[in-house]
Amino acid sequence: MVDKDYSLERRLTYDGVVHHPLGGGSYVFQRNYVEYLARNISKQNLRISIGAQPNSSPHFGTLVVFNLAYALGKKISRGTIKPEIFFEIIDTAPSESVEIGGIDYQISLRYSNVANSCLGDYFELLDLLNSFSGISYTSRKQRDFNSEPEIPKILKNIVQNRDLIAPIIDPQNGLLRMRVACSDCGLTDKKGINTKYYDDRIESYCPEHKWFETYFEGESEKFEYNTPLRNLIRGIVYTRDNQNKEVPFEWLRVTGSDYAGYYQEQLLYKTASLLGISAHELPTIVYAPLVVDWSGAKLSKSLYLKQNAYKNLPQYLVNYKKFRDELGEKGAKKMFEEVSLWLEEPYRLFRDYSVYYFLEIFKND
Ligand SMILES: [Zn+2]
């Protein structure tokens, strides 16, 4: 929603001088940030986790996050740590929504097959970043994530504590937002309005095929969550892996800084603590700077797709496909070098960057 269209009124030009004022994180971690991260990793093999909902070509913000993950992998591998990139594909995100009887039902990307058609650009980007960094990658879809042996116990713990967790995870409605798609038609009660919870299963309602049960044990691969609940469950799975000496790797997460601060304090650290996991046990999260428009709002993929926003911006700022078409591999290399610099000089990392900053970087390409 645009509050007011300022486009025809006066515009400020910018002086092109980049300042890096120190304060908060950029003050404390202004030097040797990667060494700090490395000191907190105890296993040799490190999985650097990144995620995305593949409903279009990777948008520019995702490009920054993925570049940062690989740049971190490259820099941290100078010691004894052996990193790999681990791409968590969120193919359960909504593809279509339909309202039936006043309840919102969704069809996931995996049922609509949108996810598979968009993944090609993601793998191309990952391959390219692999060629720049020498760091390999693995990926998995939500079904594989949910098949992790710890999941049934975690689901049970969350369901048993839902009176504590749900009001935090869903402040609007206080619903747990744990759901399973109907196996006949793919319809999913998005908010879990009708969902019933038991100690060993949930019961879901499909308007066409009626009630069906899904057990935590043996059927966990079918579960889906909203983003905050998935963030919590993933955080706990990673914690358990990090603590388990039998698991030969350790997790670290890289994500966009729109998930930093208050979001994580409320939705991850507070809820994990209520479930018996201490905040210091949760895996480290490294936050990538946001790419923001002139007003300071992050570039939004859905605004671009649905409302034809940003038509005045160069199209390479929109998504990877357009970036690759306009700037090619040379542009991608430049992007990787820029993001690598943020780790070399970490006072550059704890801040956001406007589209004008990238216009300057790529102005001659
Ligand atoms: Zn159904």
C-alpha cells in the first residue's frame, strides 16, 4: 500500500558518499566477525542454512542472502572448518488461496507444481556461487526436513504447550498454525481454524473430503507450518543436531535482517525457552543487510509480482533471472565480491543498503 505518491514532488539527489557509522552490532563486531563465528563452532563440518519459497526467480534480497552464505563459507573455510551450503526449500508455502465457508484454504506450491518450475533459477544461482567460492551445496524439501527423527517429539512438545506458544506465534488469532494438506485434493486449512490437537496427532478438516487424522510419529513428513512456527521448529531441530555428538555436522543460519531483532526475540527465543531450550543453545543466525527502496522499505517480491511496483527501477534489481540477463556472470561476480567485503570489513554488514547503492555499483555494467 502506497501512503502517498511523492513521485511528482521534489526529489533529493544523493552525494554518492557512503558512510558506515558505527553503533550497536557494527560497533561491537566491526572487526574479526567471522573469527568470532568460527570460535563458536565446535564441530569440523558446518552446514550454512539458507531458505526460500520458490514461487518465482530468486528476488534481489534472496540474491544478497545467498551471496552472503557463500562468502561466509569461503571465509570461514580458511581455518579447520569445512562448510557446505544447505538450501532448505520451502515448497509448502501457499500457491493459491480459496475461501470456503468463511475459512481460507490454501494449495501449497508443491501441490500446484509451481515450486519445481521455479527451482531451476535457484540451482543455477547456487552453481554459480559454488564456482566463485569453491563451497558445495545440498538442498532438501519440506517433506525431507519433516522426516528428521527429532520432528515427532518436537511437534508433540509444541502441541502440548500450545496454550503458551500459539498466542506468541499468532498474535492475531492465537492459533497454532500447524496444518496438513488433504491427501485427496491438497486443500489445507491455512490458519488451522478447525484443526483439533491431541497428544499424538492432529485432526484436520477438508470441506470436500471431511475429517482426517495425521500422527506425529510415522507421518511427520506431511506437516506444514506458518513461517514463525517453521522458524521455531527448524531452530529446535538444528539445536538438537548441534548438541548431538553422533550428528557429524553443526548448523548456522543465514537469513535476511527483516527477521532480526524483535521478530526472533519474540517468535524464536521466547517460544524455544518456553519449550525448554535455552537461548544460548540455539544456532547462530547471521543476518544479511536488507535492500531497501527510496523510502527505506525492503524490496518486496510480492509487490512486484502483484502490483507492478518498482517499474522505475532497473529490472536487474528485481530478480536473479533479470539480473543474469542484464549483468551476466560478470555482474554476479561483482555482487559476490561486494558481499564478501561486508565480511572482510564487518562494519559494512550491520546495516541496510538502498537500491541507489547498487545502482552505483553496477552503473558501468
Ligand atoms: Zn480434500
